[in-house]
Amino acid sequence: MRRLRTQVAIVGAGPAGLVLANLLTRSGVDCVVVERRSRAHVESRSRAGLIEHRTVRALRRHGLAGGLLAGGLRHGWCDFVCLGRTVRLDYEKLTGGCAHVVYPQQLLVRDLVAALERAGRAPLFRTAVTSPPGTGAGPPRLVCAGERGPVEIRCEHVVGCDGFRGVTRGALPPGALVARRRYPYDWLTVLAEVDRPAEGVVYGVSAEGFAAMAPRTAHTSRFYLQCPPGDKAAAWPARRVHAELRARLAPVELPRVTGFTELRVLAMHSQVTEPMRFGPLLLAGDAAHVVTPSGAKGMNLAIADAVELADVLARHHRGRGGGPAAPDGPATLDGYGARRLPDVWRVQEFSDRLLRLLHLSADEAADPGFGLRLRLAALERLAEGGPHAAAFAHAYVGSGRESRIESGSETGSETGREDEGNAGGALD
């Protein structure tokens, strides 16, 4: 058996685990990332694509934004379609210059893996943890099935970044509080090859159900369609997908779809686990909380966890190594969850609010006229501007005005375009 010793073992090579590993390595904290999937699988897995303003700031601050600054596309508006009307929310204008960067998750993952490789800390791919880590008083020990035989990792802390169904959640003690919500619909998600890039994010609210289009690359777009809970992808042949997208997003002219590269049904649910630390086990990203795709918050929230956790772990291990320890207070390991949970719940609230705006209730769907008129009025109110619209825009773009994922506080005056100075590349 191959035996390794490290300070922090990170389970999962998604955005949260990879950002955390990069930041710990740069802080002088020894860490190992284990990932049960292959590198090729992880680096080709297409999920999120909109990176929030505050996430770009954090990645750039820590030297991890080179790829997205060079290859990402700035995006500062979204359209809502309802009752044949198209209502544009110019959130970049409403927030004084904050915008998303369109940069597919798999490209960011490739950048982060390459950065770890350069630092001599490449993740251990095809290495599956075979049993949940302990949460008792003794040092954690991970036993893994590796590509070249079993691996034992002894460490001081284990960070679960392996998602909602990951092995680390199997270690949660009975005292863990898990709050859940299951929505009365699911989303069919389609990654499609297109003849031209989508110009921007479009949401459709209609009697037929919700639909959306989101840009990814020059030749791919992501589409969503509301479907009954428990529906199967097999119930959605290409002809039906095309017809429903045209009906629900009219009058928007869609790119011509030339093929599907992914078609699956997302069970729409949310979940938050409290606390986010159980002895030597800490949770981040989907292992700690699941948020629906509404508003494109999941990956951004996971990276926010990683940035915060890297800071408190670095403080802790500097203190253990004879350097200046973190003072008692919220910036310690015990305070990690307390600092993150307010942001987690704010994001959950916004995602839920957006879902209620975009979906008719069961009662409304039976006679949709009134419900659709209410939503059109709400959308037009957002487009008119003012404090209500500005608050929505800040929450949508993740300006950082209400929450913090970097060192130092953020204020409304710090979130505008001037903060992106000489970023270079496609963001200028």
C-alpha cells in the first residue's frame, strides 16, 4: 500500500477542491487532492458557465484568472420573454459596471489542474476514497483505491468537495442539520451544438412552462426546459425539444441547433447542511449545500467556500507551525461555517425567488392568464430601474456588495468596472 502524509486531504477535483488546493499550496500548506474520476472526464465535464463578478475578482486576486481573463466573454444583460414581450434587464448598468464572464466550467477546471501541476501538486485522479473519513478526535485516515493499487493518506483535516452524493457526506454525525426543499417540477438540460453563439441569457415564462437559453462557447449553448418531476430524458426526442424551445422562447430568434451533446433531467432541489465542520472534516461546495441552477449560483458559491476555507486553514496551520496563529473569532476553523452560511442562505433565497418569478404555480398553470400578467408586471418593474431593480441586479450578478469572499470588506462603490482596471483580454 502506498502511504502519504499531508496536512489537508481534499476529496473531489471540481472547482471548489481545485481552487482550495491552489490557494493552500500558495500559502505553504501541504495538501493532496483525490478524485475518483479520470482527468479526461473531469476536464471535459460541462456544467456551469457564468462566473460572477466577485468570483472573477477573487480568482484574479489569487493569480488564478489568467485563462478566463484571456478567453472569457463579458456579459451584462439578460432577457425575459413573457406574453410575447421581451424585457431586458441591463444588470451591468444597474450595478455600475458589474458583469458575468462566460467561461465554461471545464475550461476553468483545466486551468486549475494545470496550475497545480506546475506547483508539483497534481491531483490523484482515478483514486476513490473507499470509506467515509472519521470525524472523531484522532487524525483522519483516508483509504483509497488508486489506479496503481491502494493508497493510504494520513492528514490533519479532510475537506469534502465531492458533491451531494460524495463519500465524505457519509461521515456526517447524527447531529448534522440538513434543510431540504424539493420543487414541484424538474428541468431538462440540453447542451447543444449551434450554428452561432447565443447572444445572451434568455428566460422564457409561458403557459407551456419555463425555458431558458444560456451562452457557452462559439458553437455550443445550454438550454433548459421545465418538465414534470421524475420525467426521463428519453421522453424528450429532438423534435419535441426543438418545438418546445421555439414555443416557450418566442419571439426570440434562436440559433440553429445542429446536434445534442448532452440531454438529461435535473431533479430540482435545494439543500443546506449545518454546520459545515465536523471535527477534522470540513465541507465545501455541493457537499455542504445544493442550490438549483436558477441564477447560475452553484459553482460561484462553491468557489466562495474554497476561498474562505483556504484562508482559515492557512491561518490555522501557520499557527501550528510556529508562525502567527489566527486570533480567536470568526476567522478560525470553528467560524468557517458561521461566516459562510449567511451567504449560502442569501443565495438560496435569491435562487428560490427567481424560480418563483419564472414558474407558474400549479393553480396558476390551470388558468395562466392572471399569473403571466403578474410576472410581466414584475419584469417590467425590474427593467425600469430604481433601488428594487438595483438590489435584484446586484444579487443576480454576484457583485459582492452583500457578501464577502475576499480579504477585506466590499462596498457598493468597490464593485464597478473600475475594479477590473487593466485586466486585459476579452474583459477590457
